[in-house]
Amino acid sequence: MTRKICNVHQAILFWVVLHHSGSSNVVLV
């Protein structure tokens, strides 16, 4: 279960980083 939470956390961080990058592709995702 811990492993799943870590994956979700990393996914959120990754999305946030891309979002702050101002990439238009993030909006599609």
C-alpha cells in the first residue's frame, strides 16, 4: 500500500512541475 501511495505522490509532483512549466500539453492531460 505504501508503494502505491508513493507512486501517486510522485505523479502529483510530476504533474505540478509540468503545470508550473507552463506546458500546453499538461492541459490535455
